[in-house]
Amino acid sequence: MGMLDAFRNEITSKRILLKPGFHDFDRAKSQHVTANQFVRVLKTLGLMPPTPAQFALLTRKYCDLGNTQEINYYLFCKDIDRREDIFPRYTAKRTTAS
């Protein structure tokens, strides 16, 4: 999915932290926020999809409670904040033994 790759590149290059923005709205610690709260966090971080159709696709992907008003931000962050993007594999500068 190209949109998730674009988000991934954006947060990696700008070193954006996603979860703190969502935690402010998730007082019940349910790992879900409303669709309006999801929009607010994405707008604040400058990560809004370019078209309403792409936003609808994104919200549909992360609605897991059976309604379209609760977004699972934890899964969204998990898909975007990949550990290997933040902490690339270590490669030694010298490969010869001393």
C-alpha cells in the first residue's frame, strides 16, 4: 500500500512520534480513538491522506470493532512505526578479526 509507505517515510525522515498524539485522546486505554480524533492527530502531524477516498480506505482498514467510528490506532502505529525503520540492522565497519 503506497499510502502507508509514504507515512512511514514521512515519520522516519522527520522523526515523528505517533503514539503520544493518540494517547492524549485514549483516556480509557482501549487502543481506540474516534474517527474525528484520528483526523485531528493526523492533521496535527501533517499526515493526512491527499483525498477523502484514501482517508476512507485508511479508516476502513483500522476499524476493528464493527463500526466506522472507532479506529484502532495501536494497529495503525504498529504498521507505520516499524522497528527496523527506526533501528536499522547493525553492520560492523570492520569485518576482519583483530
